[in-house]
Amino acid sequence: MSDKPHPVFARIYERLSPGWEKDGQAELRARTLARLSGRVVEVGAGNGLNFGHYPAAVTEVVAVEPEPYLRERAAERAAEAPVPVSVVAGDADALPLADGEADAVVTSLVLCSVPDQASALAEARRVLKPGGELRFYEHVVSHKRGKAAFQRAFTKTVWKRVSGGCHMDRDTGRAIADAGFEITELDRVPFHGLAHILGVAHVADGYAPGMETSEQGHGDTEESGSPESNPQGPGDQRGGEESDTSGAPDTSSPNESDSGQATGNPGAAG
């Protein structure tokens, strides 16, 4: 596996991300990781901002990150984490684990920037144990037609070229469902001008590769009626549609990933 350096983006992200944590992203990370236990694989760990939020019941975190500068920052934070964390090089579509080794897989502001969401989610499914769960916190395309059109145009022309491959226009809830996961908890929340989803998913009963219901949602299209629009299970829709203003809780620059490439965040990468 070759490194995927984004040296300018990575350094900007490391400088700005602490401010986003204070703006409320730290709380969203904590909500995403609550109640986890056992061995966890974090895909696109970026600079390691999730590490301090893992609960004590987690026995190991394998943090996979392809961007070398962010991986170094993650290794520094791993040394201070409340649970054991191993930071390793790797890609979202080729995780360095055998089948069925993980109790949970975490994607945090990363599915916006992976080259192929379907491939990355298939890898997450592969490394999960039976009964394991996917925890996700991702920014997604707007439900507002005008804003979604802008996100598509801006992503294709400028944004993904300067932000480590981040896409603002992905319908990640649909992509998760199409990859054979059943979303059991889902909240749609605003943060820094972008809609985000956070929740829990499990491999759907009876799912086998090739059973995807749609090819939509893996690229730069806007979907309606997706799991993002109509959450199933115990999750609520706190925050509803994203805010277009700068007031709390939807303040400051766009936030997505925890790194570049196998991660992502506009204000973060993704």
C-alpha cells in the first residue's frame, strides 16, 4: 500500500480542527462512539481526534490512515488515548485485517473522500464479525435542491481537488443501505453549514454481495427517500435539515473528514 500524501490539506486540517472540536464536533464524535466494546477498526482515522472518545469497554482500536502527516499526528494522540490504539497505514478499500476480526467498524468524516464508497463499505462488511456493527458520522448532500446543485457543481470543479478528495454531494445513507447494511439508528444533524448523519448499522439478514438495490448514491447525485431522508429504527432526526446560517449549532466552515483520501473533511477533509 502506498501512502497518499496531501501535505497542504493535512497541515491546514491539523491547525484548524481543534476549533471545530470546540464548536461541537467533539460531542458528535462522542455520540458516535458511545457504547462500543471489543476490537474496533477506525477507517480513515486522520489526526486521531476520535481516540479520546472511545469508551473503556473497547479493548483495541486499529486506526487505519493513508495520509502520512495525519498518521503521525494520530500516533501522537494514540499515546494519550484511554484505550489501546494501533495506528497503521492502509486504504479504506483494502483494510489490513482478516475476515471477521472486528466487533465494530467506525467511519468518521471519511466516506466523503474515499474513491469508491461501495468498495470501502464492502471492506467494512468483510472485516466485521457476525453481529458486528458499523458506526458512522458523515456529512451528506443537502435536501435543499438549490444547495445540493451548488454542492455538486462546487465538488466537481474545485472542492475535491483542494480538500483531499472530499465530496460535498454524496448520499452516504443510501450508500450504506445499498452496501448491505441495515441502519438501526440514524440522526441527521447540522454542523458548520452541512447536513451530517450519525448512527449505527448492521449487516442485513440474508445479504450477499451483488444484492445491492441501487447504484445510486455512490457518486455525485442527490437522492430522495433514502435512509438519510427517512431514518428507520430508534434514531431521531434531531436538527432536521441542515441550517444555511452561521448560528449554533450550525456554525463556521464546512466540516467532514478526519483526513484526506481514505478520509475526508472540507473543514476537516472528506
